[in-house]
Amino acid sequence: MNKKSKEVYLRTKGILPVQKLHILADAGIISAQDDYPLEENQFQPNSIDLRLGKKAYRVRSSFLPEDESVKQKVDKLRQYEFSIEDGAVLETNCVYIIPLLEELNLPSHISPQKALFNGDTGYDDIRIISEEHLTAKANPKSTTGRLDIFTRVITDYSHRFEEIRSGYKGRLYLEVVPKSFPIKVRTGQRLNQLRIRHGHTVLSDQDILRMHGSDPLLFTGGGKILELDNLKVNNGLFLSVNLHAEEGTIVGYKAKKHRDLIDLENVNHYEVSDFWEPIHSKPDDHLILEPEAFYIFASKERCRIPEHLAAEMIAYDTGSGELRTHYAGFFDSGFGGRVEDRGARAVLEVRSHDVPFLIEDGQTFCSMQFEPNTEVPEFVYGSDIKSNYQGQGLKLGKHFKQD
């Protein structure tokens, strides 16, 4: 059979959709270890799931390896290493470094008409023709945040977490710190996802307002399109917390301490009451958060992500830094469905630091930054790909039994 050639044109800035991610995988730009090849269901509308590797390292502290490789840093800080191929427990508030199965071979800046070829892919030639750098950005998956597992990707010689520079060639490593519950992990499980950008452009506040006028982004809790004058924008679109409901209705959850471990293999398995204290609505619609406790709430607004956009949830910190909201942060195209579906609530992961902190119904909690896709993904978030949180309201992670 004759091999074939392929040219890939990246004409617009934005996040590469699934069809382009497949091409990058064919080209060897995204790759995996030979005994754990990439799987089709790793590919999401705008991202690819990253999988835990074979070993974990318990280290004394977190770090950024600005002047050396991650391995060199781990060698200095590690206390012990262990296999996770058959499953292993990660204890709360301990720092672990886990090499991932995936690697990146990002090209440096590609000038127009310059050919790029990586690996034996079945193509005689793969040419990526673009005007901008290809970079990458990682985020925890939604379930990771809802389990209060603090994670971030680290790469060699990097001074920033989660962001991967143009031209990076090498392994990816995940820092994992379970915060509320011990967790049992295994090789191949997925705590994070990676998206690849052609350039980097974020919708301006004016772009967001114009978009909402023609392709609504936010709805009231009752499903009405939010009036343009009621949108809060300032370097992104703000969301607020919902504490209002009929008296006695659950509006949030607080993680219980000193609980049994959660095996990430067990989906729809654990009793909610064993791990979470429900928070019920009260007439005064406010709540005082306990320092360092972990809470799950839902946004007051319902949101949707049009198919030509993707969105990142940005943590909202008060000026004095006591409140941290939303640890997980990426919404694929199609989240919240079509306009007639009236969106879905965003789940907010919240921790107050140092002091008790008062929150009230409708208080600003986080913002969404929107990025365009270079083109519309071949499929979007939703029932067709068995997305766990489409159409959600207040919802815990998929490991807990819920109606």
C-alpha cells in the first residue's frame, strides 16, 4: 500500500479541535509509551486526556525545575518510589510526582511553507503550515477537582506549572496532592487533560458581550437568557454562587475529614453521606466557610459554551487572598448544550484559607475566559461521548452514588 502525504493548515488562532489533535498524534507530536499506545477515548472535543504512568515518587515538597529537569529535581527531593501498575494509595497532604504515559514533541515556531515531520506515521510527509507557535496548556479534569485532588503538570526546565512552551520535547509529569480523601490510583487513569493552542487569543469583554447577544452564554437559574445589562465582565465573564433555594434544599456539600480512601476505579460506588456533609438552604442565604475546609457549590447562573469556543474557569481570589474557588477549570465546546437546552450550572470547588469567610447568595466567585477553536470540533461535549456532567446542577464527582 502506498503511503500518502498530508498538509495541515492552521490559518486561525485558537485551540486545536479533536480532528487536529488526531493529526498531531499521527505525526508523533503527541505520543505515548509503546506498551500503552494512545486510546481513541482519550480524545475530547478540544483536549486529550493524560494518563498516569507506572511509578509514583513521594517527594518532600512541590517545586518548579527552572534550571534542570524534573528527574533531577525528583532525585534531590524524593523520599521513596513505588509502582502503581497494580494500584497504590496516595495519602492526603503528601506530594507525589507521577510521570505520565504521554510525551510531547512540539515544533518550534513554524514559518509558512516549512515542512514538519515526526516519526513513521504512515504518511510520506506531514507538513504543518502555520503563522504562530504551538503551545500547550493542562488542567485537572472535572472529577479531579470535585474529589479535592490538587494536580498540576510539570515539564523540564519550566518556570510555570501547566503551561508548556513551544518547542518542548520530552516527558510530562504530574504533581498530585490528595487534599480531603486518600485515593487509590493505577497506571492509565486520567486526572488531567491537555489542550494545544495555535497562538493564544482570548475573547475581549466586548467580544463576550457581542457573542452573548447573538449566541447566548449565560442563563438565569430558571433558564431565561440573562439580559446583557446583567452580565458581569472584566477580563472575562463572571459567575456567582447559588445559596438560594426552598428552605431545606441542598445547595452545597462540605467534605468530611478522616474518611476511608476512594478507589478511582469505583464509579457510582460510594455513599455520599460517608464522605460529605450536605449544606441546606437557609432563609438568610449566607454561609460562613470554615478555614481549610473543602466545599462544593453550584453557580447561580447556567452557562453554555458554543461549539466554536472553549472556556477556562479562572479562580477568583479576594484581594487579601483568603478564598480560593474552582481548582478544575476547562470546559469543552458544547458544554451546556444548545441555546434551547438553557445551559448547565458550573460546579464550584471552594476552600477558605486562614480565617472563616462569609459568602452570600449571588456573590462573585469565578470568571470564564473564552478562546476560539481554530475550527469547529468534529464532535462536542454531550451525550454522544458519554460526558459525565452535561446538563448538570449541583453534582458531586462520578464516584459517588447520586440520583
